[in-house]
Amino acid sequence: GAVVSQHPSRVICKSGTSVKIECRSLDFQATTMFWYRQFPKKSLMLMATSNEGSKATYEQGVEKDKFLINHASLTLSTLTVTSAHPEDSSFYICSARSPQHQNQPQHFGDGTRLSIL
Amino acid sequence: QKEVEQDPGPLSVPEGAIVSLNCTYSNSAFQYFMWYRQYSRKGPELLMYTYSSGNKEDGRFTAQVDKSSKYISLFIRDSQPSDSATYLCAMSGGTGGFKTIFGAGTRLFVKA
């Protein structure tokens, strides 16, 4: 069964709206979660690494004020797309990895398809 | 040069064929190798996970790692239409640390 749950799976909203996406690890406590963005027929693009109890680490070119990440507990990380615009429309996917085994593979959520009108 | 190279395809095969998917990489320090399957509009699903060189088999799937050539493969035997998906290779470890590097993904179509 799924070890990472992501919600919602689909969001359609107007330009200027802020959208929150949740990522939960179900079977283990995840001190680190990852947020990816994926364009159609393209691979995963790492946006940021979410660290429980501390600030997220953003990849180069990703606006931290635009994509707010909060990792308030060992099982929940949230990504908020602030004042979303049509160019933010994309497929957003989170993943988590067990902290006891940092070279263990990541497990992914089912993604959130965001459409900004 | 990208750290991980993967042919995006698409690759189209008839049902029952043996499928070979491959990735090459440049960082010789990678030690952990993974294959993920991603269906359309879904998150990637872990298929195979191997450490260092060698083979690993799970049902119809076989993963091979050749560290001397910096080459990894995923073989799918008796391919089924339900295997139609995008397959992503991934790797981590060594001097790359715990960061996972993904290939671009290969789109596979298995025709009935």
C-alpha cells in the first residue's frame, strides 16, 4: 500500500489564489521530504528539500517566497503556492525517505495536478 | 554532460516482448540504483532497488548494474499492456551524498 499520501490530487483555481498541498508519510517518520515539479512528458525537477523543524533548502532558481514549505511534524510537509498564476500550473509531487536509512529509496505521493485559470 | 543519461523514447513493443531499458551515468561514486515506474498523472512507484554491482530479479523484472561501465539496465520479460508507463532510473550515494539523481525517463508502450 501507499507509504506517502498527497492531497489534494487535483486543484483548479483562479489566478491570485494561494494553494496548499499536503504530503504525509504513513508508515514512517520522515525528517526529510522532497518536493518536485513535473512538466508534461518531462522528468522530475527537484524544487526543495523539506527538513522537519528547520527551514527548507531550495534548489537554484526556485523562489522561496513563491513556494512556501512547512515541515511542522515528522509525518507532514506542506507546500503553499502563493498568489498562483497560470505559469505555476504543473504537476507537483512530494516524496519521503526513512531517516534511519538515508540511502534507502524515496517513496512518492500520487501528485497534485494544479491548474491556474 | 548530465550526471544521468536516459533515452526518453518512446519505445513501442508488442505484447510478450522482452524490454530493455538503460541508463548511463558519469559519477563513479554512485552506489545505490533504483528504477521507478510512473503511470500517467500518478507519482513514481518504486520497482527495483539495488546496491553496487550485480543483478536483482523480482518476478518479470530484472535490474542489472555494471559499475565498471557506469551502466544500469531494467529488463521486463513477457511485457504486458499494463507495463505501458514511463520508467525512470535513479541513483544516489558516494560523493553525491544522499541526493537522488533521476534520469529523464523512458516512455514505454506495449501493444496488445
